[in-house]
Amino acid sequence: MTEIKISTEFIKLDQFLKFTGEIGTGGQAKELILDGQIKVNGEVEERRGKKLYPGDKVEFLGMKYIVS
């Protein structure tokens, strides 16, 4: 599991996906989210604006991340 450090209280899901470097554009992030390919804390998440806080776990494209 890869740890991604944020310097703010939270980060929105679509921004987080781009921040990992695995997704190049907001459009790609939107597609993955709407296709149900993103899991947050083990559950499929379909809201682009979902706020992620330290301790949240995100899975997509076979990768696992934890927000810190």
C-alpha cells in the first residue's frame, strides 16, 4: 500500500486520483469513478467530490493507497 501525504485537511477524490500520478486528467478520473472502478475504504465510490481524510484507503487500477 502506497502512502500519499496531503498538506490540507482533506482532498477530493478526483484530485487525489490525479495527485497519485496514475491518472493524467480530470476526465480520466471522472470516467473511472463513474464506471465504479474506485473503492474508498473497501466500498465502490461514485462521487467525484468525495472528501478523503487521513486514514482513508483508496483502491483503483490494481493499486492501493492510504491518505496520510
